[in-house]
Amino acid sequence: MEHGGVLKMETEQETTQIEEIEQAQKNSLKETPESQEETSNEISTNEIPQADETPKSDDFKLFGIYDVSDIKVIDPGMKKYINLEPKLLVKSHGRIREKFSKGKINLLEIFANLVGVPGHRGKKHKIQTSQKTGKYSQNMKIVLDALKIIEEKTKTNPVQVLVNAIENSAPRDGVTIIEYGGARYPQAVDISPLRRVTMTLRIIVQGSYDKSFNKKTKIEQALADELIKAYKSDADSYAMGKRRDSEKQADSAR
């Protein structure tokens, strides 16, 4: 009798469990379409990331340090050739070789490449030190250290200081030599925007190199001082002096 009573109780428990499951299924089917939409929306929002969570391109910074979204280039001619695309590593690996393609190369990469050859003056190779051997990482470290010093001194975006320094110290007029009737004459010419950018950076590097070679001043400090002086249009700037000389020669050769 006891064995039969136990079997009866187990069957009753199983039937009650089955009834509960069936009732729960019926209740889920009776849910309103609004509640079903809410649940589907909750699932979709959980699976799909929100637009605010994705990083914006405007928030990306140059080297992950400097914000270049608000950098302003006032000179309309040079704007095309001053490339400040935000990247973690500005290195083209020599792939950009087309004519007039320096506008595709980041400005800081051009600057670092010119830091590697500070002793070149025209067709002469004046002097070269072991500090600057053309190694990219070493040259770019010099540029970044100079920008850090500029930021500490001016409390402004150092990339904007660099752009304004180039605009202020870039000569507009130059001199070329023309030969006429066996005689050579200087002739004033307008300098192209691309040459204005690259030549100004080269002059800034040469001026800072003269102030740091065989002296206590380091190249990073000399670069920062030269850029700050050119940014403020200081008469003591080496690049500003070269601009005055170039435009004065052009005025006399017109």
C-alpha cells in the first residue's frame, strides 16, 4: 500500500508541473504586441552598440597627443600643402613620390626628414654630426620634444605655433639668374607655395642647428626657440632674417 501511495504522489507532482509549464506558455502567447516590441527593442539595443559609444574621427589626435581639428591655416596658397592629418604614426615609407605630392605627406614628417640633414647648404655639405644621422625615430623624437617645450612655454597648441611660424617666415619673393646676351642678370620671381613650406622648414632647421652645434643648447631647445620667435615675428629669428634678405634682393632685382 505504501508503495502504491508513493507512485500516486509522484504522478500528481508531474501533472502539476506540466500544467504550470502549459500555463506559462499560454501567458507568454497572450502578451500584447507593445510588450513584444519593447522586448525586441531591448534585445536590439543590447546587441547593437550605440552611436555615442563609437569613437568619432574628430576626437582622433596627431600622435595621440595633439588635437589638430582646430588648426587654422590663414595663407590660402599654403593651405593645400600643409597636411596635418591626425595619425598615430606619420611615416609614408617613401611611397609618395609623384610630382607635387608633398601635400599628401604630413607636415611633421617633412619637418623630421629635414632635421636629419641640417648641415646641407645649397650644393655644399657643410657638416654632419652623429646626433642626427637620418634615423626616423631619432629625428621625430627631436621634433616631438621641441613641440613639448613650445607647449610648456606658450601654453598653446604647438602645432598651431608651427603653422603660424611657417606662415610668418616664408618669403614671398625670391631671385633667379637669367642669361641674356652673354650676361647674367638677377631676376625677381614669385616663390611657389610648396617651395615656401619646405624652404622655410629647412631654414628653421639650419638656424636652430647653428645655435646648438658645439654649444650647450640642445637641438630640441634651439628648435623650440626658433619656432617661438618666428611665431611672434621676432626680428631675432633666423628664418625671419632670411625672409627679409630674400625679399630685399627681389625688390632690388625688379
